[in-house]
Amino acid sequence: MLTGRKTLTRYTIEQEHRHEDSSGDFSGLLNAIATAVKVIANQVNKGALVGALGSADVENVQGEVQKRLDVISNDVLVAETEWGGHLAAMASEEMTEFRPIPEQYRRGKYLLVFDPLDGSSNIDVNISVGTIFSVLRSPSPGAEATVADFLQPGVEQVCAGFALYGPATMLVLTTGDGVDGFTLDRDIGAFVLTHPQLRIPETTGEFAINASNERFWEPPVKRYVAECLAGRTGPRGRDFNMRWVASLVAEAYRILTRGGVFLYPADTKDASRPGRLRLLYECNPIAFVIEQAGGRASTGRGRVLDLPPTALHQRAPLIFGSRAEVERIEGYHDRPSESPDPDFSLFNTRSLFRT
């Protein structure tokens, strides 16, 4: 029953009614994205039943082998959003160059950037994946788009969010006025507002990091993780749990609902890549959502949303979650000379595998 609940369509229209100069383009774009999410959710849900699993046997611009669902999801988002007259152009993690709107369609005033299927390496083992998106204003509405149009810092985002394809399909988004979560009601085919004004708990007992990269971490990250693992006997004086799903959208949603901190920090594994996640397609939209929910998102050395992009597929470190924890990690980066106690090594006396 929808009594007392809002659909995404009603929500977006009400948001636009707050602005007298609204043209309806923004609500139209959000509903086009929602339609694409429904189609992708259906493909993810059916998986092997429709032959959607496995590799596509081609590499994307990142040098990563694409999954079939990467390609399908990218095609769905393009097909659902390019014809509505809302966009000037779009860019995707799976496309080498940005895609201008074809000449037969009206050119709009927004730019769309997206990761069509985040966490796709988890598809074949049936772990939650998702779609991440960000909406920017075109600097020159009506003009032909350029790469430079997309290179806006995250603070310029009009809207950002992600879909989560898990036990339930959810759409989490912000337009700069808090964060709202919608659940797909398959009986009526609509997203319904179920989690209004999500707020990240200020305190946390959880952190998420890929511990296999410990040998490449910088001293501030080693120090933070070691202190968490030391638990009650360490300087933090309390116990922490470690989580790692390897699905950014799943990690983000867990932090939105019960707090925590996620670290994909800069490391020395590959000197040519100061970070692993894509600034435009992953870091900026997730950072916008997290900040609007009361958290903080950082590179370790500064606010993610202030980082000026220099390329479509630029990568960056990303640390986000409960504000106090992220600020603590930033403080450790400000004082790199304070290296961790050697006995705090992840697999030493106070380790994952010893008591």
C-alpha cells in the first residue's frame, strides 16, 4: 500500500516545484535514470537465466576485462537517457571518450557521468553490485560539449546517487538537501521513499579496507588500522570490526545506515596511480552523498569534492564515513612522522589471526 508514502516521480516533481524557474528537465532526467536502474536490476536479478553472466572478453579504457553486465548496463543507461532532451552529453567509466547527444535529439543543459555497474567483479558470486551516477550542469547549454565541460570539481554536482542491487533494489540520492533512499516496489513498478533523510551515525565500531594491500599502505593508514585492530588494549580503548565487501555501493550503504569508515587510500602499489577509484564516476558522487548525510569524504589529505579533475578517467584515493574517524585519519596524514609502532603490524602479535 502506498498510503502516506511518496514515489520517486512525486518526489522529483515536488523538488522542482520549489524552484520557480524549473523547466521539468531535472525531474525528467532522474526518472529516466530510475527507468534504467529498473532494467539493469532485472538483468542482474536474472543473471545466468538470460545469459548475462561472465566476461565480455574485451577491455575497457581502464584496462579491465569487462563483464557482460558491464556492457549491458552501460548500453541501458545510454539508451534511456540520451533521447529525452535533458542532456548535453554523458561520460561513463566503460567508455573511452564522452558521448555527445546524437543530433536527432534535443540537446539539454545537464551532463551525466556514471559507473554503470560498480562491483561487477562480484557478479558471478552473487554479491550486491550497483550503479553510481552524478549530474552536472553544462557550462555552455545548447553548445557542443567538450571534455573540459566534465572536469568540474565535485562541489559543482547538482545531484548524485547510487542504485544497489541486493535483496531489495534501492536508489539512494541527494540533490544537495540531505539524502533519501527509495526501494523498488516490484508490484507497482515504482521506487518508493522508504529511508528519508539518512544520517550517518557519528560514532562507529567498524572499518573497511582491503587488508591484502597492507604492505603498500602509507604510515598514517597503517597507524589507523593498527590502532583499530589493537581494540580495547590499544590507544583507542575499544574494539572494532573489519568489513570488506569489494563493492563500493554496498560499503557506502552500510555506512549510511549504521556508520563506519571505508578506506581505499593512496598506496605505493602502482606509482602511476595515486588512487584506485575513479574521481568522476565513483569518488565525487559517493562523497556528495556521504557529506549530505553528515559524514566526511577525503583523499586522506583533503576534501574529495574540492579536488579539481584533470582527465575523464582520473583516479583518486577515497576515505569516507563517520566524520570523526575520517578527520582522525586526515590528522595522521598531517603528522606522517608519527609512524605506527612496529608491534602494531596487521599480522603481528595484534593481528587478524591471533588473539
